[in-house]
Amino acid sequence: MDKKFAECLQACLDCMKACNFCYDACLKEEHVKMMAECIRLDRECADICAFAAQAMTRNSPFIHQILTLCAEVCEKCADECAKHDHEHCQRCAEACRKCAEACKAYIEE
Amino acid sequence: MDKKFAECLQACLDCMKACNFCYDACLKEEHVKMMAECIRLDRECADICAFAAQAMTRNSPFIHQILTLCAEVCEKCADECAKHDHEHCQRCAEACRKCAEACKAYIEE
Amino acid sequence: MDKKFAECLQACLDCMKACNFCYDACLKEEHVKMMAECIRLDRECADICAFAAQAMTRNSPFIHQILTLCAEVCEKCADECAKHDHEHCQRCAEACRKCAEACKAYIEE
Amino acid sequence: MDKKFAECLQACLDCMKACNFCYDACLKEEHVKMMAECIRLDRECADICAFAAQAMTRNSPFIHQILTLCAEVCEKCADECAKHDHEHCQRCAEACRKCAEACKAYIEE
């Protein structure tokens, strides 16, 4: 397993975790209304990250296309999460940006 | 494909659709706070229904256990959705109950 | 739900079914070796079709990108299945082509 | 995040990876026919492990039931993989057993 593959896989799994933690935390916030887009994008991003991790580990012939999509979803989720001051949102934004970069680094290899 | 298999598969797919429509509609409601549990259970239920539909069609050796779990999740989601007057919640509750029954009918066959 | 949305969603679900049936049937064939690529692509295609159906029904903001990917996977799976004379492969190839077309028709709408 | 939660989550992710690596390697083996059950169970096991990891991180209300199912699938996959001398099968069997134990340790907590 080469270094960029391992880093990208780990970034996808870390991002899945951060997005799902943020999703759960957003659903428990007092002002859920203002977190609605964050909840929606957290699910989108967790789901594509989990899908990408499965695809990478099964040696999918479509890994470049899947990681391109994953990077785009991560960036959109990071943009939304970054708007909110909650610690779970800030951590999620960071995990999303790191994952988007790792996906792009692997694709361009 | 026997009748109970076909009915159960269709019920899982219909329930996945109804839960995801309800999830999207709940996120757009004015009072998102009171829909938080509904949003959470809609995702849980859509995900297990999609998982069950995949498992049924690939002839999974674990189909009985998966459908047992699916029926339980559907019942919990139906209970939550039934509390809300929104049409999307009422429709979702109905699809969930139908799916729970179809799963149980298939298992007991 | 407009007509092209409904047709695309149904095509994704039909394709998921056909791919999983073909996957199961290929694993039971006498000459599994020559079915290896078919097994691999059936799983790829069933998984992206299930993912797309979930994304469509939850009103994902990434539906165009997801359906673009889905159409590409369907075409590759159709090409592989079409090489084999088994009825399950021929039916799968047909479901894949139909799904690729429905995805493209919906995107271009 | 408590210790047993973290161990169980990591075990699910490690098992997903091992199962998907084994699945890919089995499809490339000379004698695919004798690996058919291994291929089938690898997919079953990778899919439920990925599902469980998503459920754990989103704080699913059904985590006990999902991990009970996950442990059972892991044990069946371990039994099948243990029959084959390939290194990828032996490693997969080990990851599956570890995951089954971690799931049970977390449930019984």
C-alpha cells in the first residue's frame, strides 16, 4: 500500500467520522433550523467518504472518478461547516478540507 | 422470484423512498427542532432499507437477520413519524409499517 | 415527482437488482474464473445504483455528479456483461444500458 | 469517545479493509471457483462493517442490534477465510475474528 493511498484512505475514514459526529451533534443543538444545511451536507459527505473507502479497498476500477466526486462533496461540506462556531462544525470543516486535499493528491499521483 | 420475496423487496424500496422524501422535507420545515428525531430515524430507516434491498437481491446468507433488524428500525421510525401531522410524515409512517409487515411475512415464510 | 426523475430512479433500482442477481448467479457458475470481471463490475454497478437511488430520493445537491458517475459505471458493466451468453448477464447488460440512458436523460433535462 | 467504542470502531474499519483486500485478491486467483464463497462472504462482511462504522459514528439508536449482526457476519466470514491458505484469506480471518470480539465486547459493556 503506497503512502498516498494510505493517507487518502485514512482521510476518508476520518472525514466520515467527523461528519457523522457533527451530524449527531447538530441534531442535538438548540437551534436546529440554522444547522439544517450542515446536517444535510454532513450526511452527504459521510456517505460518499464511506463509499470511497469501500471503493479504494476493493480496488475499484472507478476510484479516480469516485475520489473526484468525494473531493467536491468534502469542499462543499467544509464551506458550510466553517460558517458555524460550534467545535464539532469547526473540526468537521478541518477533516473535510484535509480529505479533499488527500483525494486530489492521490488522483494526481 | 416468489411473491413474498417480491413484495418485501418492493416494500423496502418504497420505504427507503418515503423516508428520504420525509428527511428532505423535515430539513425544510419551519420548526426543524421538533423534527430532529424524525430526521434521525428517517436516515436510519432509509439506510437499513437500502442495505436490505441490496442483501435480498444478492442472495445474502444473512437475509433473515437483516430483515429482522429492518423490521425493528421501520417500526421505530413509523412510531416517530406518526406523531407529526405533516403529510410527508404520515406517508412515511405508512410506508414504514407496510415494510415492517412485509419483512416479517417474508421471514416467517 | 416529474417523469424523468421517476424513470431514472426506477432504472437505478432495476439495474441494482439485475446486477446483484447476475453477481449471485456468476458466483454459482461452473467457470467462475471467466466471470471474475463480471462479478467485480456487478458489485461496482449495484453499489453506485443503490447510492444514486438514495441520493435522488433525499434530494442530494450532488445528484448530477452522482448520476454522471452512475452512467459511466453502468456502461462499463454493460460492456462486460454483454460478452457473456448467460441469460443473467444478457439481462444485466440490458438493465445497465437502460440505466445509463435514464441517468443521462435526467442530467440533460 | 470511550475505549471500547474506539476499539470496536477501529476493528470494524480494519475488518472492512481486510475483507475488501481479500475480495479483490480472490477475484485475481487462478482458482476462482474454490474462492466463490470467500468472495461472497468478503462482500457481506465488508458491507456490514462499513454500515456498522457509519452507525457507530452517527450515534445510531440501533447500534447494539447492528453490532450483534456484524459480529455474526464476521464469524461466518472468518470461518470461510480460515479454510484457505492464501495470506490474504488468513489475514482476513484474523481481522474478522478480532472484529467479532470487539463488537461483542462493546455490546456487553
